[in-house]
Amino acid sequence: IYVEEKHKNIQITKLARHGIYTSMHSLIRQFELVPTIQNKLSSVLPFLMDELRISDMYVVDASGLMYAIRNKHFSETVTDLGKLCNDDLFSTNQIDEIAERCPVFYEILKRHEIETFVAVRVGMEMETNGYLVCAEDHNRRIWQEDECAILYFLAKLLAARIRIDHEDLSRNP
């Protein structure tokens, strides 16, 4: 809804230019600047924090270790997240809907007071290398299509780098 007092100075042409292509272009530039998967994740986090309005991003490696990129003290073991991402991506703003399918992941989310999350599978074809998770506490946000597209794109970039460089998503390779 247009409110003149609030919106009169918005430059529509500037907003129109900042679309999904611009976001993905910026993401890949940050991603390519540094070597190693961990450095790439750290490099793209500020962009993701700004673009997706998140406070941190979490990685679940192949062993099930879930760690945060920004908060180096966050570490949990998730053994059942794969049950959610049948179609590469799962998002919700009602975590109670995953309680039966993923009780371990659900308990971790509850313990950290997380109400909304999006999880994206990192992998190619049938191989899964892990997951990217954006989760916010005390927030009932609905993840938008373009936000999911950016995370999916990042997950595919990571999967390609994992194949090329023979690295993995482990915090300490």
C-alpha cells in the first residue's frame, strides 16, 4: 500500500534493477574471491545477512554436525534433517510441523527458540554433501521465492566446488 509520506522518495528504477540476477551476480563475485569452502561461506555471509535479513547461516556437514558460520560457538548434531529435503529445499514458519518427521532437528530448533527456517540440500544428482540452513529465533517469517532461489543457487555453487576441489563442508577439514 502506497503511503506518500513513507514512500514518496523511493526510486522505482533503482529498485527494479535490484532483482534476482543482481543478487546472484553479487553472490558469485563474493564466492569466487577466496579459496576453500569455509572461506567462501564466510565471504558470502555479509551479503546474505544484508540480502536475506538473516543473523547467521548454518551448515550441516555430511556427518550431521550443524555449525554456524558467524557464531563459532554454535555446534549441534543433527541426524534427521535429510528427511525434510526430499525436493532439495524445505521451509516453514511453523516448526511444530516437523516434530514427528525430524524429532532431533525439531528439539535443536526448540532449544534455540527458532520458529522459522529454510534448509537447502547441498549436492548434485543423488549425492548429498550436507545442507545450508537459515534459521531465525523469535521470528515467524515466511521465506520468499527469491530468497529461496538465492540459497538454492549458493547450495549448487558449493556442490560444484566440492566436486571440483574435493573438499567437504566440515568446519575443520
